[in-house]
Amino acid sequence: FLVIFLFLLLLYWSTYRTQVPYYPSGRKVWAAVDAALPPGRPLRVIDIGSGIGGLVLALQRRRPESTVEGIELAPLPWLASHLRALATRSRARFIRGDYDKLDLGQYDAVFAYLSPAAMGALWRKAAREMRPGSTLFSYEFIIEDRPPSRIVHPVAGGPALYMWDF
């Protein structure tokens, strides 16, 4: 029981504080994010709450000229994503930490699949820091009172991918 407890603690380390459980997004969402990004130029992209790194690794493969990063607070998912990047010799970079300490103004695109509880704080941070021409993506969770610039549905009948262009 102790081993199971420790495993779950490492997996859900930050859930109590952040109110953001682990939500994997999936390949169709990754493709939709890629399709919505501006073509033909190197970009700097970050996935906040990157989990085990699926989106980050996929975007880095699809856009080798770009810099794609993930940030994850929970130790076990961060370790898994870091090891996946090493095993595949990906240029993707994974940071263990809190996205609140990042300057979102250094990114062309910020992706989040967090929870409704986190969206207000994310919007306030993005509105302060993101620069003109950048895009905030949120899968499934809308930001109240902030109409998105664009909406796509990666999976027919499934949750929306919301985008706010700055």
C-alpha cells in the first residue's frame, strides 16, 4: 500500500494545490493545434501542464524548426516526459515547475488543458504577458467572459479547442 500511495503522490503531486488533475489531450488535438499555428516560420511554443509530453513531442516532430517546451509541476509526469524526449532524441524540452513563474511573453503559442478552476488566473497572466501576434490555446475549458477568437472541434461531437489571439 505504501508503494501505491507513493506512486499516486508523485503522479498527482500538485492536484490539491492547483485543482488541475491529469488530463491527456490526444493526437487529434495535437493535430488541431499544429494546424492552427502560423505556417512557414520557427515558433516558440509551450504546453503548460504538459503531463507525459505527448503534445510537446508531437509538435517538435512536426515542426523541427521550432522550439517546443512543456512545463509540469508533478514530478512523475515530468520525469516520464523528460525520459521520453531523451529516448527519442527529441529537441523538445521539459521544465519541472509552475507555469506561474514563466514569462508567457516569450512564447508565440501557449497551450493549456488545465481545469475550469485555473482558467481565470491563466487569462489574467496571459493578458498581462502575451504579446501581439501570439495565441493562447485551451482545450475543453473556456475562459469566462472572454470570447475566443477561434474555436475548432478536433473530435466530432467532442470538446472544443479554444483560441485567443493577442
